[in-house]
Amino acid sequence: MAVNVALLGAGRIGKVHAKAVGAAAGATLVAVADAFPEAAETLAAAYGARVSTIDEIAAAGDVDAVIICTPTDTHADLIEKFARAGKAIFCEKPVDLSLDRVKACLKTVEDLGATLMLGFNRRFDPHFRAVRAAIDEGRIGDVEMVQITSRDPGAPPPSYITSSGGIFRDMTIHDFDMARFLLGDEVTTVYATASVLVDPEIGKLGDYDSAMVVLTTASGKQCSISNSRRATYGYDQRIEVHGSKGVVSAENQRPVSIEVATEAGYTRPPLHDFFMTRYTEAYAAEITAFVEAIETGTAPSPSGEDGLKALALAEAALKSIAERRAVGMDEV
């Protein structure tokens, strides 16, 4: 079946998803909505779609699914609105910054039997998926320890900090989801430390720009996460999983994978500059998976529950910092 998709939000991430829909077999972008008409018109014209309002999209008989790329504080309301309208829903993380609001939203989705997929795109990165495949195939034995390095090339403007929910709910949340994806066990304890080393303005807003987190599962598996809002050498994205029989890792990716050797030494091109280019394949693959879930009637993954658990880990990390101790997940 052909899946007609509407896009809510024509900003940076909206453009990424519009491109992914355009490349997905069996999917067509038919409508775009944005608070800024000019942005909606430009993106819609590029894909032969129409400009619509959110209410028009909810009522449209030719729209099967929506992709929500609007500000975080609108996500839960829009998920509920389109669940009631009978549309399949893909939403960027997080559902909301409040655990209680997320739980209420997911209850509505469940009661209505709606389809909801969360945008944890890194699960679909071919390199990270290959790591997971090596685990599933038993090539490194039982997973024992996971190390995740995730560092942005530069800090966002202070205005972004106030609406994003902070580093743990906005940035580390991807790593929390990846930790769950690779550990194969639910996390029971979180210990976090954080500092302001990059931009003092971030600290004045009550947030952090440099963080370390250790996650532990009931069986004793551990995951360490290293985050920074400043990596002068590019977008740093690495994973290593140590097991009872060996180790598997995914190194940093570059736009061009070459190495030049001269008498001066070995040199390689710089890393990707940010997520839009580093995770191009992942964004395309997750939208393809969303479309396939609609076509086959299967439950999509990552689910709303995955989003809830990642947000709960973020809350535990914040509590750990505030109280300077390890926090059990039963406390959040």
C-alpha cells in the first residue's frame, strides 16, 4: 500500500525527514505544516506537497501518517490529536519533558490503539546496527561493559537550552536509548556527574555542557557515557561493547574515508560536522521502518515506552547530580 505522509515542522530536522520520506519506497509526502508559512511553502514545493494547517491534516482523508518535528512542548498534545484522528505517528524525541505527561500520552495512544514510533535514529545507523548484530550472533559472548562517547562539535545557543530540557533530556537521551539497545538488560542504577566547562551562560540557565554517566543493570552489566558540548575536532560518535569472548566497536565516521601517508606522517579527513550528515543513512532507515510498520500492521520500534524509559534515565541522572549519589530507577 502507498503511505501518504504529512510533515509537522519544516525546520532543520523537518527537512531531514522530508528527504527521508522522499527516498522511502511506498511513501509520499503530501502535506507540510509549519508556524512559519514561508518555511512550509519552500519545503512543500520541493516535494510536490501542499501546505496545510495542523487541523486540516488531522481531518484529511488522504493522510495516513504524520511526522512530528515541532518543538518539544507540543509533542504530547499533537500525538494525542493525531491518535484520535486515526493517523500513524512518528515523533521526534522526547514525547514530553515530564514523565507524568508522557505516561498520560502513552495511555491515550494505547487506549486508541494508535501506531506510535519515537525518533531514536541512532538505532538505525548501519555501524551501530552492525555492533548489535555482532552481539546477537554471539560473536563477543555475553555483554559485560558498554562505552558510549557522544560529543557535539559546539554548544547550542542559550535560547535553545531553555526549551530543550537540558543536556540529559535532549542530548544524553539518545545515549540512554543506545545503552538499553546494546546492554540487553534494563538499567537499575544511575550515577552521573556534570560540569559547565564550555559556556558559562549554560550554567547560568541551570544546565551543564559536560557530563559522565555510569549505568548498571541488575545482573551487573555496566555502561559509561561521555558527553560534551564541545569537540573541536568534529562530531564525535563512538561505541565499544566488551563481552566475555571479545569486543566490538564502531569508530567515528568521516564524509570521505581515506588516509594519506607521507614523510610527515599519516593524516585522515575531518569527522562529520554534525548529526545531519553523520546520521543521514540512519534517518532514512528509520522512516523506511516506520512506513513498513504501517504497511504490515506491526508495532514499530523504538516505541513510546522506549521513549519513556530513556526519559526516566535522564531524570535519574539529574537526581544523581543533585544528590551526589547513585540513584535507583525505582526512585523515579
